Amino acid sequence: MAEIYALDHVQLAMPEGEEDKARGFYRDVLGLNEVAKPAPLAGRGGVWFEKGSLKLHLGTEKDFRPARKAHPALLVKDINAFQKSCEAGGCATKSDSDLPGYSRFYIDDPFGNRIEILEPQNT
């Protein structure tokens, strides 16, 4: 039987020509690795990042509007240290305790896209 078995990647939108700003956030602040886009897609703009099994793609949109509700949720180890690192990188963070079993906070990428950062709590 045919079935969905995994998520390959998440794509967010960004304004055209802002790849360096994306690198400054996703690579330099969040610590993701930039990967080369396949040749047929390279001319379309945007930038791709990976770390382990995580794949996050940013594609450009002419009439860009940030995702304020829809968002990726990234699991981290040592959320307190990660939050401090994000703040040291110039990101405002918003802590949230409404999800039982998790510590979490939100940040926005440089384009206003919402990013959730979370870590399961030890029980």
C-alpha cells in the first residue's frame, strides 16, 4: 500500500536578493549548514540549509509576505543555552510555556517568518 513515511524538507519564503541575510540567520545564528542547490534550481534564488536529517529551504517570492502563524518547529538540545545564543546573535526571543512536556520559545527570521524552538522536558 502506498503511504507517506517521512517529511523531506520544509520551505519558507523570503524576499528576492536577500540570500546573505538568510545566511546570517540560518547559518550564523541557528548553526545550520548551507548546501548547494541542484543546478536546475540554482538560478531561482533562495538558499538551502541542512543539519543532520533537518532540511530547511528558503525560496524567493516577488510579493513576499512572512509566515506569521505557519512555522517550522526545530528541536534543540540545551534550550536555555540556545536561547542565549540566539539573543547574542541579535534575535529577540519570546518564551512560551503553553505546550505541556516542552520548553520552547519563538524567534523571527530576518524576514518575519516565525520559527519555534523547542526541547522536550525530562519527566
